[in-house]
Amino acid sequence: MEWINLGLVLGAGYVFALAGYKLWLAAKSLLSQIKKTEAALSSFGPDEFSIEPAKPSAPEDLARLLRARKAMQQRKAHEREERQRRLVARISSINIDRR
């Protein structure tokens, strides 16, 4: 009975050792990938773009901005309608063999 207990303890220790070894290999691989990524990111240097501060708006700009927005909305609506017309025309030009 004592030999069975000893065998079970040694077997469990072996399984834990294998699991620990796999974890160590995974951590080693992960650390090498992190180092490679850090090296690649360091070549970019500091931020390569700058954010321009917002321009203050004045109440007299409101009418111009609203006109521009309405024109943009109308242009997009017109483009949607044109795209739909082209699609309908393309679908209607398909010859379907109806037997």
C-alpha cells in the first residue's frame, strides 16, 4: 500500500513538473515575442502625427456651417439615389432564361 501511495505522489509530481515546463516554455516564447515587438515599435519613434487644436466657433459661422451640412446631406442622398438607379438598371439588364 505504501508503494502505491509513493507511486501516486511521484506520478503527480511528474505531471506537475511537465505542466510547469510547458508553462516555462510558453513564457519564454512570449517574452521573446514581446522583445521583438518592442524593438519594432521603438523604430517608429515618438508620435508621428500631431493633433491640431479645435478652432473656436463664432455664432456668425452657424449659418454657413448649416448650409454646408445641408449641401453635404443632399449630395450624399443624391449619390445614394444614383447608386440605386444604376443597380436597378444593371439588374433589369440581366437576361434570365425563363423556361
